[in-house]
Amino acid sequence: MRRLPIYFLIDVSESMVGEPIEQVQDGIATIVKELRTDPYALETVYVSIIAFAGKAKKLTPMAELTQFYPPKLPIGGGTSLGNALTFLMDDIDLSIQKTTLEQKGDWKPIVFLFTDGNPTDEYQKAFDRWNQKYRRGVNLIVISLGENANMNIFGKITETVLVLKNTDAESFKQFFKWVTASIKTSSVSVSEANSDELQLAPIKDDTLVKIDLDKHLPAKIDDNFAVILAKCQTTERCYLIKYQQNFKISEFIPNTKVQNYRLVGAFPIDNTYFELSEGQQAVGKVNTHSLSGFPACPCCGNQFGFSTCYCGGIHCSNEEKIQTCPWCGGQAEYSLGGGDIDVSRTRG
């Protein structure tokens, strides 16, 4: 039997923490549930999930729908698109059945790549390999979750680049309905028309927009998120403090907007974050003057989730006079400080 392989290549970098990763998690489960009710999909569709941050990891091998169970999506550091593409190509070599004299191989794989930002690695070598050996034999659909990414980068590896303009719950729901419909359409195409040309469902509203890469101008390179790696003093569990870029009117220069970041929330993470992260998690600085809002600790509930040790580590603290830094083990007297400092931030 000829399979229709479907890959979900999912960005799980720090900027996806919180609602975006939860929406994708729920969306994958919904897609599989719906496909299991379709006879064409049941006969042909096989699914695999690869997550990527600074590194890439296969969460589920290629499996038929009845044997596929959506995994829990982790969080990692960085957005290494080159590493992700290399991992995908290597897996295609191992997992996709080739046509031989004795039998026909799998249908052309379909890859849905979900990301919310720009690559943080050197991706050109992987792009060159993809374009030379894989592009013609794989249908790649890139979906930018939000409008922060540089679409021209994705245009170097595919003609199909889409933007989910709104990232609220209803928009995600409609988007995953479209993904499901596109997979169903493709499964009918290979079953009845014996064709593996890309068959996407119609885009019915302006929530999801296909980018005209001939007209699209390169996006400005900017910092869409500021994500801080912190550690709970009580449990020693790590968590991410996520801020999203915002602009406000300057207090000192009339009619002038200045960049700042507003708090999205604080989110506990486990050790898979470090397994999927490349090198050092702290790769830059952000001044606390640019940050609006400071959270409580999501792990133990300490009131102050953004305290700074002299070692540079960010951690939670309570109202006791002496605090212990969970990063370096040092003890010191803490107090509410004045002024602004530069703190370490992740790749996002």
C-alpha cells in the first residue's frame, strides 16, 4: 500500500511558550481525530511530528492514523531552522519508501512547518541541500504564526508560505480546520486521481493569508520577543518569563514611539528544554527599563518571580530578608531595587 506521509515540523522555541504551544498541541489532536473519520485518510495518511528549537527531535515516528497518538510538545531554546530542515531530510531518507522495480514507493510527502519567528542559526547549507535534492520531491507548506517572521527567508525553500494573521483561539481553530481539509483533499487526490500534486483546501477568509513572494518586501529584523530564563528558589525548577514587543509614546520626546516589551506570563519548563536547546540559553541582554510587568513564580507562587542575583541568574524570591540563589547557591540580603539593569535573555 502506498502511504501519504504527513510531517508536522513544529517550532517549539521560547517565543512559543504559553498559549501558542497549547493551541498547536490541541490543534494536532483535533486534526488526527477528524482524519480518523475519513475513509480516504484512514487508508493512506501516515503522520510524524518533529519538534525543533536550537536542536530538532522526532517526537513520533511515521505512523498510520489508528496507531498515532499526539505527543506533548516540549519547549527549547533558539529557532534553528537549518537544524530542523537537516533533521527532516535525514528522516525522509530513512522513513520514506522509495519506488523500486518491485513496488511503487510512498506518495510525495507533505510537510507543514509551523513557526512564529526568524531562524537563529546559519541555515544556508541546509537550504542548499534541500533545494538541490528534496524540494521537487516534497510538498512543503510554511505557516508563520503571526506576522513577525521574514517571509523572504521561507521563500528560499518553498513557493507556499502562509501567515496566520491572528493567533487567538478562534483563529487557531479555523486554521487547523483548514489543515485537516487540506490533508483530506490530498488523500482523495492520491486515492482517486492517482496524483500527488499538492492539493490544499481553499482559504476562505483573511485569517490565513498566502504570501505573494514576488511582491513581499523583506521584514525588518527586530526583536519580537524578550524571553528570560529563570529558576524557582523553592523547587529549583526552571521557568520562562515571556515578554512581547510593544511600542509606547516616549515620556521625554513628544509624539515619538519607543520600543518596550509587555509581560505575557511566566511558564514552568522541564529538562526537555535543555535537550532541545543549542549551546548557551542566554545570548543577549535586555534592559529592565524596557520590560513592563513582572510575574510571580509559576512554580511555587513566590510573589517576586523576577529577582536578580549578583551572578546574573534570574530567580524567584519571597519577603524574607536573606535569599538563596538557585543558580550559584550564594546567599544575600535582597531588597526592592531602584534604577535599571541589563539582564540576560534567550534566543526566543
